[in-house]
Amino acid sequence: MTFLTRRNALKLGLAGGIAMAAAAGANAQLNITVEGANFRPLPIAIPDFASSDPTFGREIAEIVRNNLRRSGLFQPLDPAALPVQVGDVNATPDFNTGAPPMWMHW
């Protein structure tokens, strides 16, 4: 029966340390490439905002449209093409005008 001597323990520890140091240098890399996606930006209607100064409401709405367009996820519609121009914030919206919601076509 052999006992683990101090010298053998030192050799075993040194060999294990070298093995762990050599294994630590290996790094796995994972690259995922998605191709062929048929992505289209979602159309979104953003009318000019109601304000006491119509120019201010138009400028704020244009900032929102530009930010959404630059995100790449949305395609803002031309405000002139919207079926109803909002003039009074207290007016009840007419939901019968315009196109049905996009989710109805899915």
C-alpha cells in the first residue's frame, strides 16, 4: 500500500494547476446569424398634436414621427393622408372612418 507523500502531493497539485491554467485559455464563441427575414416596419398614424399653437403641435408630432422612423420598427404615415384631422381635443373620435386595425388582417 502506497501513501500519498508530500512529494507526490506536490507533483499532483502542480500537474493539476498546469492543466487548469491551460484549460482556462480556451473560450467558446457562439455566433448566430439570422438571414432571410421578411421584416417590414409597422405602419403607424401619428396626427399633429393639439395645442394652442398649431405650429408647436405639428413640430412635436414630427419629432415623434422621426424618432419612430429612425428606430426602424415603424413607418409613420403621412399626416395629410389621415382620414380625420383632429382639431378639438374634447371632440369624440369617429371610429367608423379610416381603415380597420392592422391586427384584423393577420
